[in-house]
Amino acid sequence: MDLPSPLAWLVDEAGASPGPERFLAELGRRLLADGLPLSGGTLTLSVPHPIIARRTWLWRAETGAVIEALAFAAAPQSEAGRDWLTGLGPVWEERIGPSQDSPMLGWAGIDNRAGAGAFAPADADRLREVARFAAAPLAALAAREARAALLEAYLGRRSAARVQAGALARGTGEIIRAALLCADLRDFTALSEVTEPHAMIATLDAWFDRVAGAVHAFGGEVLKFMGDGVLAIFPVTAASVEADAARGDRGACEAALRAVAASRAGMAHLDQVRQAQGLAPLPFGAALHFGEILWGNIGAADRLDFTAIGPAVNLVSRLEGLCKPLGRSVLISGALAANTATALTPLGEHTLRGIADPCAVFTLPAD
């Protein structure tokens, strides 16, 4: 069967599109080339994510650019796609599937200022045919995006990418050069003994929001939540190593310092809120180190976990355990201190349990 170019592409190639933005841009380009008078297009997908409810991609025919708009689960429901299309011209929009969570595909025509409020009947018929042919590739695309969102929510970006790439062999991994952050709450066991379980979960969520939010804000990634503890990294990127290795190391270390400073500010505010509610503050300890870790698959034959191992992980964990004896909320290793211009307060060398060589220890001036 001799199909128009957009329909042939939807049948033969669209299902392999690397992402929603490429799908939308390529379909819009082909519709334009096929003579449809378009000024823009949108694609909206529902997302199984704890924060994001829907993702909408907006394509501008004039430039070919695609931007993304997010709808958050806690916010009032919005029609970002339709609102954007309305500003461009007459709108044609259709849900591709029977469910309220099915993809939504929309197009804006060219506003000719002649008062036309809709697409011409023949053009609308062509768009309905496009929507029908788009159902199968969009279903596949939506499933891939949903899977990616779930994996990222539970594993983090780096691990999710590895799982999706099929890197599942036990005992394999990658060496990551990074600044490491290890943090946990003080006296968590005693607090959990006198706190109702649901309230304890809310307390942990509030703590994790502050530290993980700061990590993500400064380009880091949480590798593990361990009880009341967090292990995060700020990787040195391959691009920064190629440009200037020393600058790449410094960038990762400075990002980790900014993140821990933001975490402290967030926890100080949370403690004020808790004290106003008659609740105890949440003291915590955090340690920063710089080095190499092995991040890879470890576990049983039928149950794997991505785990960070190596001397750097051991050191940052032991250093965090020194926070309470030294009466400090943040401790920084000499390896990280050597890669930052930030003014730090030296605390001398300390022996860490299980670590052969003494570790030079620093803290933030205000700690």
C-alpha cells in the first residue's frame, strides 16, 4: 500500500523513536512537508512518578524546537498543551486511546487572522487519520517512558539507565570518580522508639527531602537510602575530564560543598517548624570525601542490587561516624579539601575505624 509519508513513517519507524520529543518533531516535520498548515504541536504523556503527573512536549513549526512542560501531581490539573496551542492558531486535539491516561496529541494551525476557529474539514480528517496510525507507536513510546520513570524513581538516573541498557550481569560495574556525601540522622533509633510509625515515616521523608533535594539541585545523584542514611555522589563528568581534569575534580567537590550547605539550611528551617509544633529537632551528621568508587551489580543469582563499594565509600562512611564524637554536623576529608577553594576549618588528623592511614579532617567555618 502506498501511504503518505507521515503514515508510512508511523507504521515503519515511529515505534523506534528515541523519545517523545523526537517523535513529535519528526511527525510535525513530515506533516508540514505533506502540506498540512501547522504552526505547532503537542504531545502529553501521563507519568507514574511520585511528583510528576504529566509531561507535555511543545513543538514549534517555525523553528523545529521542542520544549517540555511538567504538570505536578500536587498542583491543580492544567491543560498546558492546549493553552500553548491556542496561542498559535486553531487547535485540533485528540486523546490516543480509551483511558484518561492515554497520550494526547494536538496540533495548531496557522492563524490567518481571518477569524477561522478550526482546521478545514479536509485537514481535520487527515489529522484524525494520523492519530489512528499513531496509536501503536505512541502506546510503545508511552510504555517505555513509564518504565523509565518508575526505574528512575526507585533506582536513580544512573542505575536506571544501566538497567534499561541491559547491564544486568552480576559482578559488573563502572569506576566513578566523584565527590561522595554520606549523611544520617542522629539518635534515630531512640526517636523511632517513641514516635508512631506513620509519623516516623513523615519525619524520614522530610529529612530525605532536604538532603536529596540539595544533592539533586547541585547536580548530584542519590545512590542509596539506607534506613535513615543517604549515600550520594557528584560525579566528575567525562566532558570535564577532557577539558581540564583538575577543574572537573574541583567542580564536583564544590558542588558537594554547596549541597551540604543547602542541606544544613533546609534542616535548620525544618527544626524551627518542628519546634513550633512541640517536636524535637533532628540533629544529623554528614561527611564529604573525594575518590573513586565501583558502582555495579552485586547480589544473589536472582536478586541484584546496584551497590557502591571501594575504599572511598568505606572512608566517607567512617568519617560520618566521627561527626558525633567531634560535635560537628559536617566533616570533610583532606582529599576533598585539597580540591576546593572554599575556606575550611582544619580539625587535625584522625584515625578512622578500619582505615589504615590517618585522615586529615576539616569542617565548615560556621559548624
